[in-house]
Amino acid sequence: MSNNNKIALVTGGSRGLGKNMVVALAQKGIDIVFTYHTNKAAADEVIAEVKALGQKAFAFQLDTSNVQLFDSFLTKVSEHLQAETGSPKFDFLINNAGTALYSPITDTTAEQMDAIFNIHYKGIFFLTQKALSHMNDGGGIVNISSGLARITMPGSSVYASMKGAVEVLTRYMAKELGSRKIRVNVVAPGAIETDFGGGRVRDNEEINKQIASITALGRVGLPDDIGGVVAFLCTDDARWINAQRLEVSGGQAI
């Protein structure tokens, strides 16, 4: 990593949308630190892909639902960056890591709710809080929401509610971090063909067709539709975009 390059930390960067974000950021000339949960082989593949683009990448294992791990994780990241770049700090934080929950209100357990709360809200809140002392002024944070915060689909009540909370939190972060010139925005993908949630949008033809039929551009989203938007928000072209929700859904259910 050179001293000139901006550095982004992406959670959940080894697969799906996170991987696409990592690659898109690298294509913008940004160096990458990313987390993976369990699959080191997949993380190594992403590192190789970033290096092939001429950027640096390094991966750390992290369970983003466990706030007890964040201090030691960020210390490791800072020590790595200090050794590689001469500075311990990074510029952008992309809070992407997450898991799915499809469960009717009548069937949802307290344990299921706690798991979604921990990874989709509490983890994001405290990782951001703790990361702030490791970030340069003038950078940015991108949180990830979902079209489901706007579009109501039975079974997604808990997941979508947490994403709604993240959208409100984004505005508060933007307000409180403005003095440091750190911009905070939230990207809300529509339905995307990935392995998320067991790959149901990708693999269930009926769901895929139904979503395509209510989307103005006539198809379900692909990972490539999302990463470039996140990367754009980490460029100087987006310097005046702040506290905004960008839905990237092809016009789903409009």
C-alpha cells in the first residue's frame, strides 16, 4: 500500500455483494482491508483479484456480530496499516456484513431477533464507533440497507426493521461526524442474485420472475449493479453527497 492511496475497510468482503464492493473499490484505485467470517479460501481469491487490479488487499477474520472482538480487530488492522503504509489509519468504512432472516412475525423467536439485531444494528453501531479513532478525517462511511426497508415483503419484518434503523442511524452519523468531514450514506439494494439467504432470489425461478415483473428495468439485480455505487460514494465525485439513502433496485415496486 502506498502512502498516496486511500484505504477502505469492508466487512463481509469475501463473497456476494461485499466481494463486488471490494473489487469495485480497487478499480477506483483504493486499497482494501476486508473481513471474512469463515471462508479463508474465498478471501484469498478476492485478495488475488484485487492484486491483479494493481491494488493492495488484506483480509482479517471477524464475526461482526460480536462487539467484544472489535478492539483487538481494529488494533490488528492499524498495526498492519502502520507496517504497510507508515500510517495506522484508513479512510472509508463499508458496513456490509450481514445474514438473512425469512420468518413470519408469528414464528420469530427472541434468539432469531437477537442474532439479526447483533449483526445488522449493534455490530454496525459499535464497529463504527470504535473505528472512528482509526479513520482519517475527510473520508466516508457507507452503510448497507435493503429495498425491504421500503418494500414490504411478508417474512422480512425483523431484517427490514433493522435496516430501517440503520437508515436513521446513517443520518445521525452524518450529523455528528460532519465536523470531521466524514460523509455517511446508506445504499439500499433491491433483490439481488447472490447466495444471500440461501440464494433464494438467484435460485428460485418463481421468486426471480415475480421480482423481475415488478421492476421497471425488467430483471432482478446482479452483484455488479451494486459495488460500483458503493465505490462511487468513496470518490471525490461524491464529496457533496451526505446523509442520503440511495436505493439501487432498478425501480423495484415503484
